[in-house]
Amino acid sequence: MPVELDDTWTCSPIQIGSKTFTAYRRAGGGINDDSPFINEHLKAVVGQGGLLLRHEHDWKVTEEDIDHWGNKGYKLAPTGTDMWYVPECGFNESLELLGIFGFPGRGVCEEPGRILKLSKALLVDLRRGRTIGVYSVTSGTVSVEHVAGKGFTTEEMTRLLRFNEMHFGIKHSKGEFLDLRRLYRRAGFFILGAM
């Protein structure tokens, strides 16, 4: 088993259609705690037909007094994160979890159901000829890493960035667009959604 299950993991079965998947969940830490864990285990988990991801719950805005004159400041914080490990979950089944985990949320696009369907189709296309794994889901983004097979092409990353522009309203300058496309290709990951 690529992930050692200790007492911090709780068995939390997930229902996708008529199939129930054995899944394990634990409270996530900060990004500095979760990222090294995902980096260490993702390739092995996905390589063995499983899923490992970080689910970041919606963000909460809190108001705070910032001085003795009554001025207010605002703090943005996630309401929580969970790490999920599903030992037997193929790529197509993992795409069904996107909606379960709230992607895309109403705050990031106008037609979440339609955009979810288009996002799944795009991810299936980007998977051709390679193994990729979803490693993070929020209401606004899906983070995906290249695990094995051919690398991402310039045309594929252009398509992804145009998709984000069209369906999530993302605006990049020409330089930002080129830099992001190059980064995604060279680093072997990408972010789908409103980032």
C-alpha cells in the first residue's frame, strides 16, 4: 500500500453512482504539511490505480478590529482541508469526485453543471498517452500532475489556458500566458479553473 494508514486516517466510503469506494480521510494541515506528503506518495498511488488528493473547503472571510479606533480588517482563511486516499479509484471515477468536492462552485462560473462536464472532457483528452493524477480540489480549481508517459505539449497547455479564460474568466497578459504555459509544460503540472 503506497500510503501507510495510521490512526489519523478514518475510513470514509465514497459513493459514485452505484459503486462504493473504500476511502480514507484525515484532517489536512497547511499547504506546507500536505504538499510534501502528496509529493512523496502521489506517483505510487496513481501508478497503482488509486487517488490521493487534498480537498480545500470553501474560504471564510472574518472581520477583525485592527486598532483601538474601531477600524476593521478582513482575514481570508479556508474553513478546513482534508486529505483523501482512495486505494482503488481509476481516473474516470476520480473525475466524478470533482463535483462531490464542489468543483466548480457557483462563485467561479455561471453554469457549474455544464462547466464540470466540459472540464471532465478536457481532462480525459489531456490524459491521452500519459498518466495524470488529480492532487488538489477546491471550489475554484483542480490541480493535476503528470505521473508517467509523454509530457504535456505546447498546444495542450494553450488549450487549457484558453479553456480557463473562456469558462472561468481568467485574464493573462501575453507574457503571463507564455510564462504559465512554459511552466506547466516544464514542471509537469497544471491548474484547471479560476486561479
